[in-house]
Amino acid sequence: MDEVKQLVTDIKNGNLKPIYFLMGEEPYYIDKISDFIEHNVLAEEERGFNQMVLYGRDVSVEDIVGNAKRFPMMAEYQVVIVKEAQDLSRTIEKLASYADNPQPSTVLVVNYKYKKIDKRKALYKSIKKSGVVYESKKLYENQVADWIRRVLSPKGYSISPKAAQMLVEFLGIDLSKINNELEKLQIILPKGTQISPEHVEENIGISKDFNNFELRKAIGERNAVKAYRIANYFAENPKDNPMVVTVSLLFNFFSQLLHFHGLTDKSPRNVASALRVNPYFVKEYITAARNYPMRKVSTVVATLRTFDVKSKGVGANAVPQGDLLKELLSTILN
């Protein structure tokens, strides 16, 4: 995120590079940087003659180079944006000869999503000398809640840890999807608001009481009544609560409990750091560790491996997902 801010600052200050090669598994920042260049490098009246958007599936590398070598008309720069450039992965190395001697009056932006070019080859080395190579890496799940807070803060909003966790568990680590939902909340809620679980439930449709976060908490507390109530809700809404996701989240939780049991220093600060969780959730791990000794945790982890296979239809094709979840809860809680 800091690297993106620096790139945007440089562009705002007129410190432009002839090539921006934007690559990596996380498309969110690739789109953000590309869109910023598209809307800010040229004045509106200059874009008609001096800005073009190409698509990798429709052009060749030779077409890109031909357009990039043109001179701008009545403007200092022209901007050439290549979207979905990953469709040119077999021939993208041909761009190296242009990168060796790029047109100084062209800003070439290459969006190479979900892939990376080989850093040992000529293209990467050439662009690094003359332009910018930005790699957008996917965040780990435990980093996304912090990312949400960092996105909201400069816009005048905050978010409770539980609300952030609800978004992560419902939307996963797709930053574009999460950002879309955050933008909806910002339209509805006034600046200065702390986004709460109630806001998320009312405006995004994620239940604050019946979700994987609450199920995990109920299991950690050995609260069977609450756990089975959530399981019944999941059984009635299987599309919104797929078993495979639930099993994966529980597996991560109990794997972290194993790690917790192995810690010498179990102070809240050290637990948060070692498990890479928000300090807000440390109490849940302490409670769960009391309820599940290390031997029991090891047994649960093995059980979850078995149910992970079953949740994917192996050996349990005829078993409804709701019944499978209740069987899993019975095994864990008894």
C-alpha cells in the first residue's frame, strides 16, 4: 500500500516513467494505479487524440509497440494502456526491445493480472532500468482486516474488529469485492462513523449472529446450543454458507490453537503477534485453549481434515451439507 501511495505521489508531481508494468495475483491495486494514470496524466481535452486503451486478447506485442512509438498531438505525452495483458503471456518478452529504448513522450501502462513475468529475463531487467515494475501480491487472510482499517481511515471512517472480520469471512480476500461493499457503506453512513456489525448486517446482508465467526466462537466456548443454532441456520441457507468454507476456517482456528498451546509466553500481546490476530480476538483463543487441551486439539485437526474431504463430496455425496456440519459439531463438542 505504501508503494502504491508513492507511485501515485510521483505521478501527481509529474515524475512520470515511460513504462508502468503492473503485475501480480491481486488485481485491486493494478486497477487502481492504471485508472489513476488514465484519469490524471492527460487533461480531458488531450485524451481524445493522445490516450488509447488496448486489450491483450485483441492486439499483438507489435501492435502495442507501434502505438507506443507514436508522437503525441498537441500535448506533452500520450498514454497507452494495455488491459488484460496476461493474454499475451506467450509473447510478452518481445516487449523487451521497446523497453530498452522507450519513447520518452509515451506513458505505456501494462496491466498483467494474476501472473508475473520472469525476473531473470530481459523484459523485467529492461523495464526496471527505464520504468516501473509493480508487483501486486495477494494479502494473507489475517492481513485483510488491517487493510480494511487502513482504507477507511483516510476517508474518515473506522470499523469494529468484529465487523471487519465479518467482511473477511463473507467476502474472502478479494480486495475489489470488499472495497465495493465499503464504498456502499460510505454512501449510506456519515463520516466519523465506526462501522459496526449491525451496519454490515443491515446494509450488506451478512448476519451478525449467524456466521462462521460466531460459530467459531461458540465452538471455542463449547456453547453447543449456540453452535447447533448456527448450524441449523447454515443448513437453511447453504448457498451463503458453504460447508467447505466453514471447515477451512475451523481448521485454521484449531491449527492456531495448536500453536497457542506451544507458546511459552502466553501474554495477550505475544499471542496476538505469534498467531497474527487482532488483539481483540486473543480472549477467544485463551478461552478455547482452556476448553481444548493440546491432545483434543490434535484430534479435532485430524477430524477437520476428514470432513474437508467429505465437504468436497468425497465419500459423502448423498449427505446434505447441514447434516454433515452437525456431525462435525458432534465430533468436536463431545
